[in-house]
Amino acid sequence: MSGAAVLRVAEAFSSETNYTVWSDLSANLFSLSLLLQYTSFHDSFRAFLRQLYSPVMATVGWDAKDGEGS
């Protein structure tokens, strides 16, 4: 599977809110990030990650909400 295909699959999860899905996806994307870290593609990959994680961060947030554990 090409790198572009992997990123397209990752994009399909952009509206996912399940922790387990994001945990697994994040582990795999971290591995890809390690492979790209010293290449000219790394900055573009980081921009892709910011775009990918933005919807779930807007929905789930970072801080605990009323009624959630902290």
C-alpha cells in the first residue's frame, strides 16, 4: 500500500470520536512520522496531522467537561 493510500485511509477517520480508534491510528501515524522525520516531507506530514486531528479535538476537546472525570 502506498503512503498516499495510507493517508487517505487515515482521513476517513477524521470524524471518528472513539478513543480506541484514535489510539490505534495515532500509534500507526507516529510510526510513519518517525520514518519521515528527517525528510523534506515531514513538515507537510505534520500539517496533515493538524488537519486530521482538528475535527476530533473540536468535538472532544482537551479539558474535562462537567460530569466527566478529570
